[in-house]
Amino acid sequence: MAMLVVKVGGGRGIDYDAVCADLAELHRLARPWLLVHGGSHETNVLSEALGHPPRFVTSASGYESRYTDRATLEIFEMAYCGKVNKGIVERLQRLDVPAIGLAGLDGRLLSGRRKSTVTIVEGGKKKVLRDDHTGKITTVNTELIRVLYDAGYALVVCPPAISDDHVAVNVDGDRAAARIAEAVKADDLVILSNVPGLLRDPDDDKTLIPHIAPDTLNAHFDYAQGRMKKKLMAAREALDGGVGRVVLGDARIAQPIQAALGGRGTVIGHPTDHRA
């Protein structure tokens, strides 16, 4: 059976208990899965507490991201690899799931190129920021995933990744999940966040777009605000990589993964790819 890849965000309102309960049920049913998680809210809180407030920038191509200097990277690791990752592993262990938590840099699970500079648009002008610790994943260590899965473990994965020159780098979690889904030949990629899916009006949940055909995905980027742009980019990359279906679902509801697999949210794929 193909592995299911689930990405759960790290914003406010995420119900990790519900996500973990769903994963535990899938484990009981012997459906293989791999979880990728975020931790943006906890990183923001910790950054403020440590006197190094988060800085979000917009790239020249219009995508928002966290500017990650070395100090931010270390705070990022504390939140993602520490509190959030181990909190999810603890929840799953309580549900009798033999979960193991790894960052992308562990065992070079996720690796790729580091971007030491980033070009942003600020005040209508382009600027180049240096000392940037972000990157783009080019390689997924599927052998490590297979070894751990064959040994009976369920994987809980988070950024950072490791660069080709052996430096930890912040990578986008949605796009990381897409690369993993492509590498393990997943049928489904479920991306859960604190919204119901892609909305025509970001302030009105009733404007949910329930289905997007792959060949019309690019036309829907105009509806995406903030982080949703990266989710659509991740969906496009996953589909281009052979994943059958991507569902943008709601992590604030009961049984969020089962709901997404049942078509609740924004389903991106061909109608024949819909499966519960």
C-alpha cells in the first residue's frame, strides 16, 4: 500500500490531538503514513521571548517567508525540533503508535542547496539580505525512511534540512512534504492548516473552492493569500512529481485527515483520483 504523506501546519488553532488520533487510527488499520509538521506560531512566541523578533519578508516573486539568520535558525530548531516535534511524538506514543521524530538534517533525510542571500521587496524596492539560512530540497533519503518504516516506526518529520555544504537550513514545510510525497510515490498528500482550504474570499469560509483540476491550478493562485501561496506551490510540485491527489484540509476539526481523504477541503487532482 502506498504511503500517505500528511503535512500539518504550525499556526494558531491547530488541533494536534485530533490529528494524532487520526494518525493512530490509520496506524491501527495498517495504512502507512509519514507526518511532516510546522511550528511557526511556537517559533514566533519563542523569538519574541528571546528578544529576537521574527522577520517576515516578501520575495521578488511575491512569496512570504521567514528571514532566517543564524540566530533565528537556532530558535527555529528549538521550537520545531524540540517542543513541537517531541510534543507530537509524545501524543502518538500515548496512543500506542511507535513514533520517532526526526528533523530533515538527521541522517540527511532532507538535503539540498543553501541560499546564502535572498532578494526581497520592501517599501517598493528590491533589497538583498545576507546571512540567510534557507534552502531548497533536492534530495530525500528514501532509504532511511524505508529502514525505519520496515523496523516498525512511524515518522514525524520537521525542518530544518541540511545543505550540500553541511549547514542546517530552514526549508518550507509544505514543499518538503511535497518532495517527500514524490520520493515515496504517495497516492495522496494531505496538507492541513487553520483554514478550511483555498477560499475565494479569505475572510469567508463559505467561499471554499472544493475542487481544482490540475490544469487550472495556476489560475487559482490569485485567490491565495500569505502562506496559502506556498501550499498551492507545494501542491503543484507534488502533482508534477507523480502524486495522484493533494487535499488542502482543516486541522481544527475532528478526524481532519479522514475528512480530507473523504474530500472535505480543497481537492486538487483529477476526479478519478478521489478516494476515501
